[in-house]
Amino acid sequence: MKRFRRHGQESQRDRLKQELFQFNKTVEHGFPHQPSALGYSPSLQLLAIGTRSGAIKLYGAPGVEFMGLHDENAAVTQVHFLPHQVELVTLLDDNSLHMWTLKAHTGLSELLEIGRFTLTGPPGAPPSVTRVTAVLAHSSGELLLLGTEGGHVFIVEVPGFRELEERNISLDQVASSVPDDYIGRRNLEHVEALQENPVNPNQVVIGYGRGLMVIWDLDKQSAVQHIPATQQLESVWWTEDGDYLLSSHSDGSYCRWMVSGVDVNEEEEKSDIPYGHFPCKAISKIIQLPTEEGPPFLLFSGGMPRASYGDRHCITVIHGKTHVALDFTSRIIDFFAIRDGPQHTGDPSALVVLVEEELVVIDLLTEGWPVIQTPYLVPLHSSAITCSHHVSAIPLKLWERVLAAGDLQSTHYSKKPWPITGGQNLAPDPPQRDLLLTGHEDGTVRFWDASGVCLCPMYKLSTAGVFHTDADPNDNMNQGTEGEWPPFRKVGCFDPYSDDPRLGVQKIHLCKYSGYLTVAGTAGQILMLELNDEAAEQTVEAKVVDLLQGQEGFRWKGHTQLDVREEPVLFPPGFQPFALVQCQPPAVVTALTLHSEWKLVAFGTSHGFGLYDYQQKNNVLIKCTLNPSDQLAMEGPLSRVKSIKKSLRQSFRRIRRSRVSLRKHHVTNSNKLQEANARLEAELAEMELAPVQRKIEARSSDDSFTGLVRTIYFADTFLSDSSHNTPSLWAGTNGGCVFAYMLRLPPVEHRAEEPVTAQPAKEIQLMHRAPVVGIVVLDGHGAPLPEPLEVAHDLARSPDMQGSHHLLVISEEQFKVFTLPKVSAKMKLKLTAVDGSRVRRVGVSWFGSSRSEDYGESGLVVLTNQGDVHVVSLPNVKMQVHYPCVRREDVSGIASCVFTKHGQGFYLISPSEFERFSVSTRCVVEPRCLVEVPLHSSTQRRPQPDGASSAHRNARQDSEDAEVLEEIQKSLEGDQTSILENNVKSAVA
């Protein structure tokens, strides 16, 4: 009977787990890492980006997002949508072609790969014969033309990827039709470009690398006209009226050719070099779009004078007498223009440019061509991200004030709506307003709306104005002056160059109820800020905190502190600093917390921790935790020896992936620093990449950084006896030590005059000296204590002060519960003993049931060095579930993880992208969208070349008949799946 009851309890618990916990990676926020290809469908109004890692991402209206991943670990080199259809084709650098479709299932669309194809040449042919260099998706939607490195053009039927051998255009066919005087001088080289005649789908132009362009009739399978350009060809554009071809070349020139059906002599070539006859870089792409009234728009990338501006990444826009060279912040991948009108044939309305580090959209209808702010694909890494902080359920008043401050910063953006509007966003409205705050290397804090699928920028706070920094006086040299040639205009916000690396933001804490914000940085600076709707001019005085407390024998060898401006500074509306704490030595701030009800902020570094009263602007407590044997803690992070182990590895990564440190911070390689680096690297390798450990190993008290403060925590609990609760401060160190202080707060009416005092109450030394990464006090019901002011705003119940409280100490290796106030051990869970994991990140979350609105549980969400996410129940610290989340080798991804209060999380999968995940069944934010087949494709047949054989037409008719029959059968059976796969099978057959 007892066994049956236990089994029943376990089954009930398992069912409850299914209601509470479920792991999903839901959406990726930010800008794709290493983009390599761009595509756009005017009929679907969807944008596609391919990356070097083989990902393909589609974006439409805000909230409409899709992602696919090729099985092959190869870069996407080209993306082409089939006209008026929901299919697209990708070309990878392994020469494989892939067909994708947006398949509707249960009312939502999903991106699926439905076919792959690789050209196979004749036996014994060299690989260049079938190496694809150019792709043209024919307007019929049924053919792909594939130009190759060998000069051939293969014609393939889609979606079935059936090669139509009888219609292929071989190099011999073309060469035999070329005038003898041309073919005798040079070979044709590879196919560089393929373009269709906009007014005659039977004609395409084939552009060869050496410059020759051949207009080919697909119906007659013969050349119509030869255009013998004399320069290396880069791109071709057929004007909308079909009368002219534009060709761009490697010498920075472009030419206009009349399409007359008669061969053109070289003398008739009309060449234009926009930026003079000095050697220029290639014009890699050129397009020309007409306007209803007035001159056409001419747009091209490249063409800059090689010697003077060869390092610029420019797209030139010429419209009548207006000529602008848009100067981008990184290498241009591709660009296209969006046109107005129901058939997308009106005036150009927007220029969309994909560069290596961001997406920029230019409004071509508004005077001055301003930038349109992007609702997604925002470059999170415009300055490198150094920390993150998430705040759930923001009150409406604070939300509106932050938005208003952000709007004042966005006046230079266009007022036009976002021009990419494809698909329908069917996701429900977010249940609450969530903020994600990111700290950056340049001293900025950026506020993001993290409520839904799109991570939208709201407001940017800069802390640099408080200090004198090494700002570059030539920062604005690229803005352009009147009469300058070329007429540069700097666009884009990616700027990895920090004025001063000491400005880097390391910790952030925002109180959503009071509007107070504290920001701590690399040089030991802690700023207190409050939200102000008006601009204000004020000075910020620094309060120095000497964390060494007079200890002798220590000399700080790192960077100096930042110099605070003595004169008043005008701060714009938004968060404005009113107090500053400066730690000495000026080491990185490693722990930070704010209690806005008590008007206190606590902070820690590798040398100790302190408590600051920001109402009276006084120091309350200073505690040195430095181990006398720990000399490495006296090295500064900017002398290449970080005071935090993870910061060392992060800085090395940052040095490798950007030119900032290489350009700005050259450091001498003395033997002493090399030895210190080697020692720290060895420790890191042992910590992060060691084989799985099966037991907890005691750590020596001589280890480096034992005094580093890892976590700091406020609690109103029982420290002296079980009948009188008191405010308290708790701090945990890297050496497994926990310090507790009782705080005495004066009555509210005397809070501004009487001092806050702190006296030591408890000290706990964990047996194995594992670093303390989290501290939580549980009330009489076993629930975590609420946040400051949360009860006052009726958003949480009052903590239970009748039952006994418990202290939960989370170290890297175990979870240990102590009774309060005696601090005697009650229970523990050894994480390391289970699977060798070490805790890297921990947060308290509320898990609501997916089946009952009224039921939920608090739990600890834990990320380990193995990349696994665990949920541990409270108050009995039992493991509930665990899921693999981050690759164990991705140390920076694990270090960047931040949890939310409702079971979600974010971590960096690249310098520019957050992966969002959820461990909760109730709180899931993911794209839910539908893309329908364009009306054009279902109401009329698309034009197709007349040269298709009868067998080909019969096969197509059979395929369509099979499609109709299959559709009827599926609808009768109630199956909602798409019939596209059956269409593919029929087409192949």
C-alpha cells in the first residue's frame, strides 16, 4: 500500500512537472553573425539573410520571423525568391542548391527545406564546369538559370530540380556566335551575371567575366546581340523599359548600352567613371530605377578612388542633381531598393543595405534621405556588450517615461513606417512589459523592449559625460562638408571603438518601482541615477571608498580611475546621475545591488565590498576581503591581467574579433606579465575545460581571487534572534565565505539626518571553499523574499515573518540551506557529485502552471559550466528537471546568460545575437506568423518561355493534375498539411 501511494505521488509530481517546465529555444534577437547573402521578395515583402554558418533567416513585418539551418556547414552565398511564390533557393559555397518553402500548418507558417541539388557535369569534366557563379530565378517561377565558372548556363526546372539538358546554353554555343575579332582576343571566363529582360521573359543577358555580354533568346536558343565591353565585368542591370543595359566594371566605371538586336561595336561603348580617372575600386553592383516624374535613381556600390578612399564602404545614390556617397561602418554584403505601388512598380521608396555588422534602411521619399529606424535586426554590438540585466513587469508610468526619453534621441530618424511588411504576426499581445538592459564597452546602457518577438530599442544612456575621457577629436571627420568630393555621408550606428575602455559597464541594477538605476564600471566607478523628464545641469561629486582599509604591502598596478568632471554637465532628459562612488583600488565592480526602499546600494570588487547611503551620500560600510597572499588581485584588467577570470577570456576574444584593442591599447610584454597571463590561462583551462569531476575538491585558501566578491544581497530577516527581524546585508566571495551585517535604519521621519549603521553579525566559511554565486533568504512559507517596494505596490504578498526563515547559499558546487538566526546547516544538494557540473549563473523564477491559472511554484534556475539548465525546487532544494542549453565549449555564451523572473533566459550566441529560451510552459515568447501565397500566383499563370518541349508541358500538366487530386484527398481527410511535397514528387517523376 505504501509503495502504491509513493508511486502515485511520483506520477502526480511528473504530471506537475509537465505543467510547469518545458524547455524551448524560442527566438534569436539581434543581428545575424557574419551575414553573407541577401534576398528580397517584392510580392511576399519578405527579406532573407544567409550567414556564413549556413543559417537562413526571413523577416517581414515586425514579429514575422523564420529561421532555417542547412545541414551542411557551409556559407550561404546567394538567396533568390521564386517570383510570386512562397519558395526560395539558396546557394552554398559547397556548390549545393537548396529549395525552401513557407509551409502552412495548423494556421501558422514554418520554413522547411524541401529539396537539394548539385549540378553534375559530364564524366571527367573539371569542377569549374559546374561551379555555380550566378543564379537567375526566372519570372515564370518554374525555371532556374545557373551560370557557372566554366562559362556554361544550365537550366533547371523547379521546384523539382530537374535539369532540362536540351535547353542548356553551353559555352561552345555562345563562343561560336561571337564575332571572330572578339573571340580571337580573349576567352570569355566565368558567367558573372544573369539578368532577364523585364518586358520579354524569353530574353536573358549573360555577362561573362572578361566583359562580353550576350543577349540570349530562350525560345530560339540563339544569341540576339553581343555587347563587347572591354573591362572586367562586375554586374549587369536591365532597365525597366527593356531598352538599355547597364554594366559595371572592375576599374570603377559603368557603361550604358542600347538593346537593339544588333551587335554593338566597341567604339559605341559609353563609359562613365563617377569618381574620376584616377584608379578606382570596382563598382560591384549597379541598379537604375525610374520615377514617375523626374529623373531615375542610379545606385551603385564601390567605385571609390583607390588611393584616397579605398578603405571606405560606400553606396552612391544619384537622383537628378542630388549625389550622395553613403559611407557605411562595415563591408557591404548586398543591397536592394523597395518600390511603391500595388505591383511594386512605383517610385523607389527605400534603399535596404546589408553590411557586415548591421542592416541600414534609407528613406528615399523624404528630403535628405534619412535613415528609418529598424524594429528588429538592430546591432546589439554597436559597442561590445559587457553585461545584461533583465527586469520583468515594468509599471506603465516608468515605461512611458523611458519611451519618451528615447523618442527625444530619435529625432534624426525618418518618420516613415517600416517598409518591409510581409506576413501576418499572429502572436498574442505580450502579457507584461519587460526590459532588457545591456551594458557596453563604451560606457552606454541600452534599454530594449523585450516583451515580444522583436527586441526593440527604447533608450540609450551614456555615462561618459560624467568623466574626462580620451575622446578622439576627429570622431566627426566623416560627416562631410559642403563641396567635398566624394560627397560622403556617414550612416549606420556600428562603432566598436571605445573612447576609453575604463568606461565599460560591468553591472546594472534598476528598481522598476522607484525609477532609481545604478551602473558600475571597469574602473571601480558606481553611478547612482534617477529618471528626470527634463534636461538638468549639475555636477556629480565622487565619494571615494578605500577597500584596502590601510593594508600595507599592496600596490595597485592596473589602470587609473576615471577623472570626474568638476564643472557642471548638462544631462538630457532620461536617467541622470546624482551620486558617484569611486572604489580604490579602481578595480572592476563584480557585484552590485540596490535597495530603493532603504536608499542603499551595495557593491563588491576583487578587494572587498561596501555599502553606500545614496540619500545622505555617505559611506555606511567598507569591508576588505583581500587575501594577503593574493598578489594577482592587484593587477588591473587593462594591463592584460584581468581581476576576473572570465573577463580575461572575454578580452582576448574581443581583441581577436575587433581592431579596437590592437589599434588603441598596445601593451609591453614583460616577463612578469607573460608569467601572470600563463598562470591565469592555465587556471581558466582547468576551470572551464577540465574532464568531468566526480567529487568536490577542497580548494586552497592560497588560490587567487579568493577575496573577490561574487554576490551581494539585501534581506529583512532574523539575524540576532527569532523574534526580531532586521534589515541585513549579505556578501559571498570567491573563497566560499559569506559575510552578514545587521543594518540599523533610522525612522522615516529622521532618515535624512540620522546615519545608517552596520555591524557584523555572521560569517560562514564553506568547507570546500567553492565560490559563492548566489544568496537567497526564504520566509516562513519557504518562498523567496519579495523585491524592495514590491509589497508596497501590491504586486507581491508580504513575507511570512511568523515561521522560521532559512538561508540558501548557492556555491559553484552545491546548494546549502541554513536555519536562521542560528545558521546551522539543514540540507544540501551536491551538484558536482552528480555530474561534475559547476554553477555559473543562478536566478529565482516563478513557474506558473499551464493548466491552472492559480497554481505556481518558485524555483532556482541554474546554468552550469556544462551548458545545462537545471531547475531546483524551493524550499526543499531538489532537482526537478534539466535540459542542455548552451554548448559547453561556448564559455562566453555561458558567462553572458541572464534569467528572467518568469522562467525565461537570454545568452549571447555571437557578439551580436541573443538566443532566447524558456524553461516555463506558461511564459513562452516565440514567433507565430503566417505567410500566404501571393494573389498574383493563384489568379493567373505566370509567363514562361515558349520553348518548352511537349514532354515538359505534359509533365507539368500531370504534376498540376496530381496536385489538385492530392489537395481534394487531403481536404477530405481533414489533413491541414501542405501539398507542396507531393508537387515536388510529381515534378521529379
